[in-house]
Amino acid sequence: MADEMLTPRIIAYFSMEVALENRVPTYSGGLGVLAGDALRSAADLGLPLVGVTLLYRKGYFSQRLDDEGHQHEEPWEWPVDEVLQPTDGRCRVKVEGRQVIVRAWRYLITGMSGVEVPVLLLDTDVEGNDPYDRTLTHSLYGGDERYRLCQEVILGVGGVRILRALGYMRVAKFHMNEGHAALLALELFTEELTRTGGQREDAIGRVKRMCVFTTHTPVPAGHDQFPLSLAEGVLSPDHWDALRTLGCCDQALNMTVVGLHLSDYVNGVTKRHSEVSRSLFPEHPIGAITNGVHSATWTAPVFRALYDRHIPGWREENSSLRYALGIPLEVIRQAHNEAKQRLIKEVNDRVGVEFDQDAFTLGFARRAAAYKRPTLLFHDPDRLRRIAMQHGPLQVVFAGKAHPNDEEGKALIQEIFRWSRELQPEVKIAYLPNYDMELGLVLTAGSDLWLNTPQPPHEASGTSGMKAAHNGVPSLSALDGWWLEVPLEGVTGWAIGSRDRGPSLERPDDEDAQDLYRKLEETILPLYYGDPLRWAELMRLTIALNASFFNTQRMVQQYVTHAYRDR
């Protein structure tokens, strides 16, 4: 007998990575944090939902930075048996002609409603499997194309079969969080082809009614694609035949295209991202549900206590954070000072850079990647130095991992280390290693201003600024992703670039850097150092206007309304 009770109208949420808690390294960045926040809000709302992901015994990686900023990756071993519950769920999946045994572990998320949302973590490190197959659930985003495609077979095909093995026989909706999970739809299509006697259109129609697809990638190169020769070798004969019958992947196995063809509801993660996605795939209707963050998770303890006193029930109804307008400014200032003290201590203890509590502190923490332009701030170092000398002390804290194969991203970390030496003492710079959920909260809560500098249109959404907003930290951001939906310049932060010109697909670094410096020099630093109460008002408005909307409670409710309903 399966050890899971069948829940009517269950929703199965598949994601290659999920951020569950700090000691469970089954995530690398924004996609995983978004997935974890969505599951936490689903539990808060009492939704009948189950999460499906892979168990990564070696995690993403533990980051060590030497004195020159060279990144060294080490396995992140964690106590699986102490954190997860074993289940009786097992299935077999054919990979490269071999039968691979897949078992499931369970992690329970308990919401404020008391409802538990189980997350199933699939594991192939099982006795009886081929030695190579036992490694398929060891490393997140590790290995080569073959390894990645094998992993995606385990997630998509194995995930569907594990659900059935555990008693989830009538899943109402399968939600694919990005294309990594798209093979679940191919598994369902294979089943329906058998059921309908090979009637392609009937099978497609039935699968589409079961599937929801969220794309997070705004550029063609970001979509998972595999050579057809590799796909034929890795997929089972049934799945390969189904893929050819589907007729959507003639040049390569494109996971996004599979998800688009077999889903009744498709969405991007901001309004702008949906527009870009429709330009990439004009034959598909693509809606928009803007991302958010889980409010209680990403609010620092001092601000949680403040909201508990002044906005009772904010955890249950995140939109009530708009009532932050009634919180006294001095109380907000005191709370921020405590959060900033925590950040300053973290910097001084971990990297030995002597940060000052009274100095204006910029925060920048996200994956180290070229399109995020972490070094844009140093485009004109002499001007940056003059700004600090003329308008007040300036210090910058960075964090973020570069993918082990991303040499350009690693070089950016080294460049930041170089500027940290060359710009002192006028500008103090610290780079904190091993960015994770715990450090992310300290950074987003303790900074005075959150910096975001992606090259449009590469930022589908971005959520770190939303976390900062929950702690009253305004943003200075390029006009991309979610920041395009915050139209009030100077009220909850500032834009790099002009809204009057509209979003641009390409913006020169020099132009954006000069605008960044101009905002710091003419507006931001004079306001911060010259009018503390006006700055506190900016913080209060950031909570009331941004945090009250950009949260996963609102996001999940929109999924219920637009994506999970019968169509």
C-alpha cells in the first residue's frame, strides 16, 4: 500500500532545484529560491500541492575564494538521513537503455494554515543501479550534456512515475517550473498515445489540459537544448517515438518547445519577460504572472517583530503590508539599524574588511554572470572615488557564486577583488563567499540600497530586490524584469535609464554607468546623508508599495486563478 494518501485535485509542482532551507543545498540561485517560496506560500494558503525535484547529495557546491578572488568549488556534503524522510516510493526509468531505479525522499513544508506540502526528492544512488546512474542525482547542474539530459529524464519521467507509486493517481495539474521538467509532459503524452491508440491530436489535447508551463529564460541561448542524436540515445524508445510523433523538435530536443506544445497555460515571470517570450515563440500564447518572494522567509527577525506589532496578520495576508504607512519613521530607522549592524558584523567577521555602521552601504548579491554586470559600478573608478570623497563614505558588499564552467563569471569575481584593493580607502568593498539563503537574508535586510544592473532583456524577473523591499531597502536598478513594474521614480527607489524611452533590448554599459553615477551623486547620497527622515519615508513606502505586492502569496493566488483552474 502506498504511504501517501490521495488528495483530490492535487497539483504537482516540478522544479530542477528547490531551496528548502539553508542546510539543504538543493538549489543554486533564483529559480530554486522561487520554487521554495512558491511551495511555502502554497502551504500557507492550504493548497493541495506536492513538489518534485532531485536530491543532490553533493549539493551545488561550496564556494571558497582565495586572496585574489579565484573561486574554488568543493562538494557540499549534507546529512540526507537527518533532514529527509525515506518513503516507500520507487520506480524504474529507462536511461540509455538501462533500467534505473529511482526512489523518493520526502521533506515536509508546514504552512501557517497547518497544511503540509510534501516535497519529493528523487534519488538514484540506489543499490542495484549502474555506477554512473548512481551519480545522476549527486550534483546540481554538474557534468556534461549527457549528464544533464539523464537528470532531466529522472526528474520528468521518474517524477511522474514516483507520484503514481505513492498514490497520486489523479493529479489535476502538472506544473513545470522551467524547461528542465518538460519530459514529464512527454511521459504523459506517451501514456495518452497508448490510451488513444496513437491518436496524436486527442493525446495532445488531454495532456495539455493537465499541464502548466512557466518559462524563466528571456534569451534563446538560455533554453535547454540537446542534439537529437543524444536524445535518441538517452530517451527510451517509447519516449523517442513520442517525441517524433509530437513533431515539434526537428533540429534539437528543445525542452521549452516541448513544454510549450504540451501545456494549456504558459506564462513568463514578469510582464516584460512575457513580451520577450512571445517574440521568441510567436505561435504560442504566453501570459504573465510576476514572481514574488515568501514574505515571512525574507523578512529579517527585527522587521518581523516590527510588523507583528504594527500590522497583525501580515504573515497570513501579505497585502496588508501596505499598512506599513502607519509605522512611525523612527521605528523603521531603528529596525534598519539593527539589520545593518548584523550585516556589518558579518562582513567584518568573515572577510576582515572594516565596514562602518554609519557609511552608506550598497548591496549586490546574485549569481556571478556577465549579463548581470556586477562590475558596472566600477566602469569609471575615478568618478566613483570622487563621489565617495565629495558626498560621504561609500561601501559595497558583494556575494554570489559563478557556475563552475563559467570562466567569464569567475573572472568578474576576480575583477571585484582587484577593485577592492585599488579603490580603498575611499570606497570599501567586500565579497562574501558561499552565498546561501541565510547570507541572502542578512545582505538584503542590512544594505542601505540594493543594486541591480542586468543587461536588458536578460533578466526575466529578479527577486533579490523584492527581498530587500520586505526590509525597507530601496533599489537602484536597470529597467528590466520586475523593476519595470515599479513605475514611481524616487518613491521606492530609482531606475538606471529613462522610463520615457521605454525598455531597450540593448543598453551600452557606458550610458548605464553614467546614469548610475548621476543618481548616486545628485540624488541618492545627498538624500541619505542630508535628510535621514526623508530616507526613512522612502523605506516605509518601499515596504508598503513593493513588499505588499511582490510576494509569492499574491503570485500563487494568481496561479490558482489563471493556471490551475480547469480550462
